[in-house]
Amino acid sequence: MRFYQQIAHTVDIRTPKPFVAEIDTETFDFTLLLEDMGPARGGNQLIGCSLADAETAMREAAALHGPAGRCDPGRCGVPQPPGHRRGGIAAMFGGIITAFRARYEDRLEPEYMAICQDFADHIGAFYEGPAAPRTLQHLDFRLDNMLFEPQAAAGRSRCWTGSL
């Protein structure tokens, strides 16, 4: 939600225009009304994607992460998640990596699985460090959260609500 409220207009990625982006910070009830992105097609993480779609997704991720990483988030107006939220993310990550390992261990090369585990082992330091996060990050970067324009090279994301 905060992405659409405070950040979307500051980054050079293609996102739907938010008409309404409101959240109740006590209950986390929210209303998000976005521009119709038709005739864009949604990604499907179960089917996978073409090389062109993967390249588009990575270009959009780089356009989000790159510029934000060139400045101190506090000075560049990048909102920081509350400390309790960072701790919550770190706490639940152990379960996430366990499920990830169970699902993908036989498909992911051991050296890459080791990188994932190493990150999981140090996630507390990543989120609680004095300068963390140093850039925007998408917390749910997967095909199901992306839209691809039928004739353009630039994909559009419809779910940047997990960005920090």
C-alpha cells in the first residue's frame, strides 16, 4: 500500500495508476483501486514464462532497485517499515525457507540452495541492521504478481504492495 501512496510516482517502472490507496494502520484493512491494465496478460508461476517475459521482469526489478540503491533511503524519502514489522518478517522467514527447501531442493543446485539458507540464517541482521533496508525490495516478486503488455517490451507489475 505504501508503495502506491508514497513511492510509485518516484520510480521509473510501469505500474497501474492508483485511484484509491488507503490503509487502516490499526486493523490493516485496506482499499486499493487501480487502473485497468487491459489488455495486459497476467503471469502464471505454475506454468512459468518465456525468456522474453523473464527479461522484462528483471528489467523492471532493476529499474525499481537500482535508483533507490544509490541513496540513503531516509534522505531520499523512501519510507522505512516499522521496527516491529522488520522483526516479524525475519521471524517468519525460517518457516518460509523450510517450505522452500522442501519444495525446491531437488530442483535447485546445491550451491544456490546454500545461498538461500545462508541468507535465511542471517536475515535478522539484514532487517535489523542500522542501514537496512538500503534499497526498495519487492517482497512477493513472482509471475502471479506481474502483468505483461502484449506488444511492448516493458512488463507491468500489479502488486508492489510488498515493497519496503
